[in-house]
Amino acid sequence: MGKRQTIHIPGVEHNAPIPYGARVGNIIYSSAIQGINADTGELSDDVYEQARQCFRNMLTFLQYAGATSDDVVRLTCFLSDLKDRPALNEPWLSLFPDPDDRPARHTSKYDPPPGGMKVQIEVIAVVDN
């Protein structure tokens, strides 16, 4: 087995032949984290619900990778419409309420895949070995 640990999350697998993320040593990178409900496999039409599910899936990913939200150093967010930024801020502020203890974050507009996806996030975390 190589030094890379591939991470898969039940219920939110990618359609492409890629894992949900990977860990090498103490560094963890996700692939695109979608707003799919892992329990039902459904994608809501509501961007706020998609954003909440993205953060829920991110926390599950971090757990599978051996990390927590305290280990997050950067979050990259992708919105199909930048006017939907408040949908990201709701779970962001809930998870990181202290303005002096938040990871870096960047949000960009993107052209989502077909099927109604309005938001995706990617996370980078560093853990103690």
C-alpha cells in the first residue's frame, strides 16, 4: 500500500472515477464536495439546503480522513450564482462562529455539471501526526 490514503464517503460518491479526497501524511485534500443528501442520495433545488449538505458532507469527509473542522486551513467554495453567497455564509458562520478562529476561504463562480447543482466546496486540512 502506498503512502496515499484514498477517502470515499458512502452515499455521495462521484460519478467520475475519482475519490472524495485523499490524505498523505498530515495533509488532507478533498475533491469537489457536493450538496447531495448522503442519507437519501437526493439533491435539493434549494441552494441553502445544498450548502448545508455540502458542509455536512465536508464534516463526514474530515471524520473519515481523521480530522475535524479545527484542522481546516482553507475552504474553496464554488457557486453557480455569486448572489447565492448568503447560502454559504449560514453554515460557515455556524461552523466557524469566532472571527478570530476561521480558516481561509475563497468563493468563485463556476459552471456546474448538469443536474441542478448550485454549490460545491473543497477543503484542505492539516492534522497533527
